[in-house]
Amino acid sequence: MSADVVRLPTAARRQVQQPRGLARPYREANPWPGEHKLPARRDAERAVRHLTAAEIIVQAMLESLPADARKAVADRVMRLDFLSEQDAARRAALIVARVGR
């Protein structure tokens, strides 16, 4: 089998070594501008960024309800949102829609 292998005249004399340790000096010279967060934590922070404390509590309470009770609450809130032009009704409808997912 070794007779079938022919060394090419253009082949390197030895395997070229790759430079090591280039990433560490680069990382030290260019630190990450933000704090590292797990994706689940980033998503949770993004979800509650514009909510008040009361809205977060209501959302948690809605999530703990059984599915049929949650649907009844959602129907009532959506009806109020449809009949009302107030911003609070819209925010309540958004919370209910988010919990319903």
C-alpha cells in the first residue's frame, strides 16, 4: 500500500504549525462591552421591561390559573378592551394575550 503513495515535489517539508494564543490577547485588548447573561434571563428581562410591578403580579397570577379560568378572564378583558378606548384596557389585553401563548 505504501508504494501507491507518492510524495509531491510541491509538498511542505513538515506540517505548518498554527499560531496559538492569539485569541487571549485580542480578548484582553477588546473586552465585551456588556454583561454576559444567559438567553433565558435576557428574554425574561425583555418581557418585563415595560411592565409595572402590579402588571407583573397579575401576569404571574394569570399563569397560575387553570386553562378554563384563564380563558374566561381573557374573554372578559378582551371584551373590555373592545368596548373601551383607554390605555389601561389595551395594556391588560396585551398581558392576557402574552399569558395565553
